Amino acid sequence: MDQTLPDAGERRPGPRRQRATRRRGERTRQEILDATLRVIARDGVRRVTHRAVAQEAGVNLSLTTYYFVDLSDMICRAFERFVDIGYPEVERRWEEVFGHLEALDPAWRDSEAGRIRVRDHVIDRMVDDIGGKLATQPDWIAAKQHFFFEALLDPRLAALAEDYRRRLVAPFERLCRILGSADPELDAELLFANFVRFEHEALSDSGNGRLDREWVRRALARMLDWILQHG
């Protein structure tokens, strides 16, 4: 059998060079995913194309097809990166809330003043969280809204979005249990749905990126008072 032998002066890349090549490839892949997220936040999922992403990332068009099976794969991988980058911060902020609540004397539940203090602490953290993200990460909130909407139409994205939604709802359920909810699963879903609504309304044309903090505080107070008073 005829075989083609390497040229006498040809050398195979050593392990160090191979690792460097892999690192460059992974960086390029992540840059493409980050560009995909920016396009989604700015224009929506339906405006994602290989050409739009390549232009946003400043890479050759062929690279957007080299690293991903198809456009849907690129969008799904971008969503996974969105979750991997953003969820640890969500988790950290919730742990701060739970750390404060679980360190309190349990007697707070026995007085109206105690319940109001706890309610107001939770409201303060929630409002600051939404307001802070709107001020510093509006694109992040926009991307999340676009992903959740597109998940209604894309079965591949739907599974990823539902898993992420469950992770986002979980700390609301934990909060409802601490507050003494008789139905923490349902109350958590209602709180989360309103949380997403507050973000959406602030991002809308009428909201212009501004959060009506007083209205949100009143809405949250009404929901949390119901949980605290009725269990």
C-alpha cells in the first residue's frame, strides 16, 4: 500500500503547542458565544445569524460554523454560557439574604414589628437587586427576557430555559419556607413571575430602563404580607 510519509524536516506539534492551540480555540469559541449574547440582548434571538455574530465578535465568518453544529446549537450554547456566567452571582446574593434571615432570633415571627422588619429587609434586597442590574447589566436582563420568550417556540431551548427557570425559582421557594408559607411552591412561582414582570416593565419603552421602586416595594409588600399573615 502506498503511504505518504512526513517530510524529513516536518515536525509534529509538541504537547505545549497543542495546548496553546486548544486554549486559543476555546477563547475564540467563547468570544463567539459572548458576541451571540450581545446580539440577542440588543436585537433578539430571531436576529442571530452567523454573519451578525461574526461581525459582532470580529472573527471570520467560517469560525461561527466551525465551532457549532448549526445556528440553533450556537444559540443553545450561548444560553448555557449565559447561565454559567450569571447564576453564581444570583446564588451569592440569595445566600446573603438567607444568611441574614437564618441568623435572626426565631421570635421575629411572634410580633408584627418583627415580621415587618423581616419583610422590609427582603424587599430592600429585592429592589436593590433589580435596580442594580438595570443600572449595570441591562443587556443581561434583556438577554434573559429574549431567551425565555424564544423558549416558547424552540424545543431545544425550552429544556434549557425550564432548567434555568427552576434554578431561579428555588431560592424563592426557600424564602417562602422561611417566611412560613403554607404553599411555598405556589407562592414562589407567584413571586418569581412578578419579579420577572418588574424587570420586563422597567426595560420596556415606557420604563426606559428605570425601575419604579416605590411601586415595586408596594407590590412586594402586599405579596409578602399575605405570606406572613396567612402562612
